[in-house]
Amino acid sequence: MTVEEIKKLTEEQRRFFETGATLELSYRIQALKRLKACIKQREEEILAALKKDLGKSRTEGYMCEVGLTLSEIGFMLSHIRRYAAEKRVHTPLAQFPSRSYVKPSPYGVTLVMSPWNYPFLLTMEPLADALAAGNTVILKPSAYSPHTGKVIAQIVEECFDKKLVAVVTGGRAENTCLLQQHFDYIFFTGSQAVGKEVMTRASEHLTPVTLELGGKSPCLVDKTADLSLAAKRIVFGKFLNCGQTCVAPDYVYCDKAVKEELLREIQKQILRQFGPNPLDNPDYGKIINRKHFDRLCRLIKRENVVAGGQVRETSLQIAPTVMQDMTFSDAVMQEEIFGPLMPILTYDSLEEAIERIRTLPHPLALYLFTKSRKNAKKVMACCGFGGGCINDTVIHLATSEMGFGGFGESGMGSYHGKAGFLTFSHQKSIVDKKLWLDLPMRYQPYRKIYDGLIRLFLR
């Protein structure tokens, strides 16, 4: 789309929002129901598109994208009336007589910019939250997942007038044009580098933002852990979507005493979950494009590989790869991996591991495998991170009951369920003052006789 077309689109949405149509709960509910029905109807097309873009199997495509999206929409439909209702709060005695309440209100015209790794889920979940809150939405899917982007555009065109929801396809040029417009809220999921650019552009209009970024999410394994179960769940979380998951365990940081046994269990689990030749497994996906494939290949330290390491250039595939005896100075530890490479590092004491993690940029996720409640409590309290799991990986984002988001360098703001509704809502604080009494002590001229009452009210 051209600059003029994008500008016209945002202006049309603003005019439509100003009509007040989206303020009606019935309007929002019908929009969500249409979206849910259309996704169900086009399920096969969505799964086929995910297969073309990322090599995702039907099971993974539904479990990690379509199913989670439908769950979020269903959750929002069940709770929207309660979330949108005015919330009465206590009124201070000094403001008697009056009624105080908080009124959730939509921001207006919102922009949702989504990534390529979970292209359907990370576009449609924010859309559902934004619609539930009463906003209009412009979606900008990633150009790296064109097949899924095409299906998303078809769904949106079928369900909504472009004055309510519209899709802008394309690449950097379209991103730049969109960020030049004045939005009322911007929701971005992607890399830290692009997140900084989004925030810079948003600041020109003082537009609030949610940034869902990433980082190097550690996976700690202490010497009390159930190593067989830990390996099973680490392998699942790390190699899901070929490691192209923002909350994937970026590296394993284990107690030196259990490293050899953990490594054996990880090797067993890779064989069990992906077979002897993962690149021939029809359910094992691929790297999104040649650029990311080449970057990941450069990060493989061949002399440290103890599992995997095979690559297939023609299909952009890299087998689940484990590298032992890695250090924080290795190249693979200098950036978010975002691929099927698992570096294993060791520590001498849990205190040492905690101190090291505290010196690093805040990750999006942190995982700990332990049988010690004391160790779990200590790590969860002392380390800064967006969200995480004790004795599992990645599943904390698969619920609408908790907010999901980053912290520090891994992002700001959150969504899912109530948190998503609140993200796309401004909470208006309102005092409805009654007319039948007007206390005189706040007005000039001030009188000494009222000082005692003011101190009583404001103590």
C-alpha cells in the first residue's frame, strides 16, 4: 500500500471510531463471534499456510496457533461484560457526597504489528483483545510468512469492514509508512532492534506501546531435579517450531554434578521425540528463510556438538543440535538463538547461577527444574524475567488466566485474557459529585475553623 492509502485507511478508522459504534458491547461481541466462526471455517487453510511458511505439522499448527487463538476468543466472549463494566471504588470522606468509579474505555485506532514465528496466533490474539476492548485495528503481519498473511487478510476481509479491522501487507516500506501515522495505541511483537524503532516512532505522537520482544531465556537445572522429566520437557520447549519461539529455553544452565546424566537424557529425548533422522521427520519444521538459516549455521560450534548438527540447505532445516561445555563468551551466547541449537553451560552452585543471570539483560522467560521448594522460591524471587515455569517450559503463555509479557529488555506491557483487555483499554477515573451538599472548607478565603476538619479528612 502507498503512503496515501495507509493514511486514508487510518483516517477512515478514526472517523468510524468517533461514531461510537464500537462502544456498544453487543457490537464487540458480534465481531468476536464472526471472527471465531471464520477461523473455524478456514482451519484447513490456516494449517496449510503454516505448513508452507514454517513446515509446521497439523498438530503443532492447531495446538500452538489455531487452538490457542480460539481459546482466547472464547475466553474473551465469556468475560467481556464483566471486564467492560464500570468498577465502583471507595470514595474518600473529603469528597462526600459522591460516587467514584473506573470506566474502561477503548483507546481508538490501534496498530498490531506481528512476527513470522507464530504468524497466526500473534496476530489474532492481540486482535481479539483489541476488539473486545472496543478499538478499531490495523494489522500488519510479517512479510516473512506470506502464506499465513494471505489467509489472515482473507479472514479479516470476510469478517469485517475495513473501517473496523484492516490488514496491511508488505515489508519495511509499509512498516515505515504505518509508523508515520498517528495511532492511539501500538502493539508490537518482534525483535528488540525493531522494537526500539517502533518506540522511537511512537514517541513522536506520544503513543503508548506494548512491546513483546525476546532475549536469552535461561533454563536452570539444579542437582535435585528429576533429570528424565526435565530433559523431556526441555527438548519439547527448545525444539518446538524448530526453536523459533520467543519463550524457548535459549540455553541450559545446569549444576556441574548432573551435567553428564542430563546430557544423556536429552540425547534420549531427541531420539524419542524426533526419531533417528529428524530432518526426515514430516512433523519437524524448517527455518523461516535463508538469512536466518545461515546465521544459525554460523553459531554451531562443531567441536562441541554432542547431538544433531546436521543441516539440509535445500529445505532450510537444522536438526536439533546440542553443544556441551559452552561458555558465556561463545558466539552462540551473544545473541538470542531463535533456532534449534541448545548450548549447555554449567555452574558450581545455584547462588553462582543466580548472580550470573542477574548480570544479564532481563529475559522474556526463565525456567527452573528442581525438587527443592526452597531453591524454587529463591530463583523466582531473585531473578528478573517476564514469566516462566517451575519444572516445565513455555506452557505459561498458553493460558488466558494470566498476563503474558516482557520485562526490561524483553519488552513492556502484557496481554492474554483480562491483561489483554486492560492493555487495549484506558481506565478512566471518574467522580460523580452530588448536588445536594457542598462542603465549604476547600474554598477561599480559608478559615482556621476548617483546618481541623481538613486534617481529619486527610489523615
